[in-house]
Amino acid sequence: MTATTPSEKSIYQRIFAILPLLRKPRNFFFYILPFSIILGRLIPPSTAATFNDAGVAMVQIIAFPAIPLVLTAVMISIANIFSVSERSREDRFRFSSRFVVSLSIALLFGSVLALLLSLYQAPGVLSPDAKLSIGRFMLDVTDIRVGEIPIVESTVNSLWIANIIPSNIFADASSGQTLKVISGSILAGLAISRLKRDLTQPLITLLRSVNTISVQLLYIVLNLAPLVLICLIAGAVSTINAEIVVALLNFTICVFLTAVASLGVSRLVFRRFTSSRERAGLNVNPVDSIFLLSLSTGSSMTAYPLMFQTLKSMGRDESEVEASASLSLLIARLGNVTYNVIAIIFALNLYDVALTPFRLAEVAALGIVTGISAAGLTGVATVPTIAVALLYFQVPAPPVLVLLLAIDPILTLPRAATTGVLAMSISVISSVRSSPASDSNPSDTNLGLLAQSSDDSVFEVG
Amino acid sequence: MFRLLLRFLLTALCAVFLLFPLQVCAAENSFIDEIQQRGFLKVGLPPYNTPPAYYLDPGSDDLQGYDVDLATGLAEKLGVDVQFDRSSTSFNELVQRVGADDFDIAIGKLGLTYKRLFDAFPIQYLSFRHALLADRSFISSLGTDPDDPKFGDVLRNAKMRVGSIENSTWETESRANFPNAEFVGFKNWSAAKKALTNHDAKSDGPKIDAIYRDATEIKPIVYEKPVLSLKFVPILFDDIIDRKSIYLSEKGKVGFSDFLDNYLKREWGGIKSDKNILDDFQAFYLPSDS
């Protein structure tokens, strides 16, 4: 009995030790991706739904710490930044203006970059064979049914701003209303910043504790990422129509090119807006790590702890990093902005709509608006946000959405990577080095716990 | 000798009864009796080719299709041959002629309209949803999401140009179901399809927005040329059903409707939906490789 227990334990240990190793982006490309594709080709299509359900269930677990993380990070950082006693008016204005300006520039840049690459790559300009493949794929799928009994009751149309205004922060958090949680946290953070420190300290300590636990929890559940990818990719490969992927190759390449271009620009931004002294302690470029981590998990939010840890260790102001990283990751959704611009150009090309300079400007603007409207949504749920733009251009939305959804299991990865690296750029531009006093007095336990996991593969660079 | 002759006569009589029972046992139903006396069932068919319902086989020039098979099966049950008449110039004329006793039955995916009920008596055998094949750009221009429950009403009240076969039930149905639409009649279905999918302003006139018929005619258009799915979309009306019927005269209604009804239930398998037909005759609707 006593002899078997250690051996069993070591087996479990070995099994669980494999998962963090598989999280390395290098292993994602060399092992997980090929294995998932082969598995997807081998499994019968009837089992694809089971694989997909398992993957989605694990994604739900990975997303589970996101809401408390967002809520606490935003609330603490806003409270610190706007605290009258701790910061001067100039400091508050400097951060706010830098953040807003860098966010706006990043949105504009993302949109224009995607627009230029779309014009170069011309997604939606299809060969006759590609049109035939798409036509076959659409048979029966896009038919319009009139007079059938609606399965779901139609929702009452409300003003879009109602989706942002918080009602009850706990109810919003429990119902996954991320946008309402963010706005509620900002308001609560502002309220905390107006109060005396001794009154708010217990709450700040509690929030900090929740935040630290959420980060730690994210590390634990991130171990499931390889299994998530295997399930989702195998399920998608088993059912995805290879013809469609080939037919939409230009579109797919364009999305990947945008992600790579965003990486290049973010590297430049990181180099330009950090001093050599700040970079001295880094062995690798953290932008690469964020890109690969987001790409390999399909979730930009998983890059948040890495962004925070990196910029904090470089001596950046903790509160500013916390606020800029969480807000830019959650609100700007730059991956969705670039993706939506490409998707709109794809739809316009598909339906032979002339691309005049004015229309291109409209595409860029609508790409930004619809991309931001994806805030709070994840994965495939973000795709239908372009329907508003398609309706504006009077381009048939259902067939375009059907095509985009068909290849989304692949494109969700570069989309997340684009969001991750451009959010890092915003954070690098908008945050500044903290004062020597605060450098010598770390106010939370976050760093300690993150350092505890610093040997983890999250910080590994492929 | 006399007894031998008597035996021979009795044997011959028995043989005649055994070999030609129907001819000898005349039906009490005068309508059926008349058919049996004539020796063939007179069936009126539309003058068009509508595979897989009724069409001339290009190779053999024989009439084929499920409507043809149904009529042939009926004749077999009556113990007579079948004779098809395709001389009517339109669907409506065909129904008028069966009402005037020119045929025993009229068949050929004939829809049900008030006007036709003035002329003849229907027995339903198919239940097909009404359908449009519409230009996607036109649907987008309506400004209502097709998933919106209001879409049906918006479409029905839209100002559009709807094409179909002239002097058919679709002309009547178009006016009833799309009150603000302009109906454009075409000589045949091929001309209507061409006017939508391969419009030529010189020969087809102003562009039409949609063509209108039942689901078994609309769906095959995109099955045959899947590339059309990009530009055109089938719209299926679950709440507007075309009750395709076999038409009888007044005499036929009295004398033949029970026989026909029994045949449809037992041999035909009840009233078939457009989905049943599309499934049963997949070979006709498979996408072409071209």
C-alpha cells in the first residue's frame, strides 16, 4: 500500500506536468496543432460536436476568472489613478490623455492597416471555382424561412448605451455583462478615489486579494489551454469544409498578415516608448511572448497577467499599467476592429460594391464601431457584430456571416493575437515609470504570486 | 354426345369468366364503368416539361415523372390502359377542360385557386410551400433582417417585380400574397428563371426582383447551379401552402373521388410535402459539377 502511493502520485504529477509544458507556444506549433489536425481528420464527424462541447466547456473554465479580474483591476487602478491624495491633477490628466490618445491612435492605426492589407490582398474577389465551392456550401444553409414559429421570442430593441450602463455590478458580473462590469468598476473606482484612504483601505485590500487570487486562478486554469485547443481544432477540422478554407484563402491570409503586421508595429512601439534601462532586465521581447500566448490560446485576456508582470517589472506605474492593460484589452478589441474591416471589404468585394475613397473611410469607421461593440463577447460570438455594417452597405449579411463563421475556428487565433499585441502597445505608451518611492514600496502581493509562477510557460517564448 | 357437348360448353364458359373477369363483371359505378368500357383512362397533363413531376424523356421521348406514374398506377387498378392528353395551352385551360369532361382526371402539379374551384373539383395529393428565389441585393434593400419576425410582412408588402408563368396559379397567388408587387408573366418557367438569373434588358425588359413558384421548383435552381446561391436566396413560406391537386369533373367527383382517395392513401402514401419530393427525387436536384 505504501509502496504504490508514491508511484501513483508520480504518474499524476507527470500527467499534470505535461500540460504546462504543452502551453509553450513552440509546442503549440510543433505538437498540438499537427496532432489536433490529424486527430480531426481521423475522428468521425459525428463525434465533432462532443469535442467542440468539451472545448467550449473548458474555455468557460478559462474565462471564469476574467470577470473578477476585470472588476478588481479596473476598480483598484482607477481608484489609485484618480486618488486626490496620492496623485496630482497633472498626473491624472497626463495618464487619461495619454491613454485616450494612444487608444484612439491604435484604433485608427488598426483600422487603416487592415484596410490597406485588404486592398492589397483583395479578399472576396473569387475565382469561379471558389465561387462554386461557396455556392455549394451555402445550399440550404442561408434559405430564408417566412412564417415559421419563432424559436426565441424577439428581444425588445433598446438604446445601445443601455448595454454599457451598469444596473447592479454583482448582477452584471454574474450574468457575464462585461461592458457593464467595466463601466460599473470605473464609476466605483472614481467613487473610491474621492474617499479618505482609511475608509477605503479594507475594500482595496479585499479587491487586491480577489485580483491576486483571480490571476493565480487564471494560471491554474490556463493549464487546460492545450486540451481546449486539441478539442476545438480537432472538432473544427473534422467538420470544417476544406473547400471553404481554400475559397477564402485570401481572406484568411489577410487576417494573419494583419496579426503579423500588428506584431511588427507593437515591437517598434515597445522599442520606441521604453528606455534601454527598462529593457535591460528582459531576455526576450515581451511583445513576442504576448503574441504567441494569445495566438496559442485564442484569448487575448490570457495575456493580461503577462502584460502586467512585464511592465511592472520594468518599473512602470502599477496602477496605470493595470488600468491601461485591462481597459485596452477589453474595450478596444483591436483584433476585432482589424478583422471587421477585412470582413466588410470581403463582403463588398463579394457583391461587387465599388470601393470609392469615401466608402473606404466608411468601412474604416464602421470597422472601429463594430469592433468596439464586440467588447464583452468572445470567440465566434464576435463575428455577427459586422452585420450592422453590412446592413449599412445593403450587402446581404446572412451568406457573409455563414462563410465567416465557417472559418472562424481558425481566425479567432490571429484575432486574439492582434488584440493582445496592440493592447500592449497602448499600455506601453500610456503608462510611465513610477516614482522611486513607489518603486521601493511594492504595495501588493501580486508581484510575489506572479513571481512564484514565473517559471511557468506563460513567460516562455517560442 | 349431348352431355359431352354440354361439358365442353360449361368448361369454355368457365374459362371465359376466369380470363376476362372485369369485362364481364361490369362496375355498378357508372363513372368507373364508363372508363372500363372505354378501356383506357383519359388523363389531362399540362403542355410543359416539369421534371420530376411530368416530362418527356429526352432519350426515348416517353412521358415520365411521378405524376405520370400516379396516373398509370390508377389505370392499372382500374384494369385499363392510360392515355395522356397534353393539348391544353395552359394550366387554367386544363382545369376547365377536365370540368367539361374532356378527361377523366387532370394532373400535373396543379395548384388550388378560387378560380379553378369554379371549374372543377380538387383532390389534394401534394402540399408544397410557396417559395421565391429573390435577388439578395433586393432583400438587403428592404432594410429588415430576415431573422426579424417582421420580415415576412415587410416582404409581402414590398414594392417589387415578381415573375412566374403567365396564366398560372402563380399569377393569381402573386396578386393575393404580394398586393404591392408587379407580376411579370413569362411563357414558361425557363424564361422566368433566365429573366432573374441571366437578365437581358433587351429581351427580358426591366429587371425582376424575384421569381415565384413552389419550393420544389425554386430549390432545384440553386441545386443545379450552386454558384447562384451567392446572388440569390430561396425564401420559403411555411404559412402559404400550395395544395397541389388532381382535378375531377362533377361526375368524376361523385363517381371517382373515393377510388382516387383510397388509391392516394394506400399506394401513394398520403399527401406528400415538398421536402418528401425533394428527398425522394434527389437525383433530379443534385448539384451539377459544372
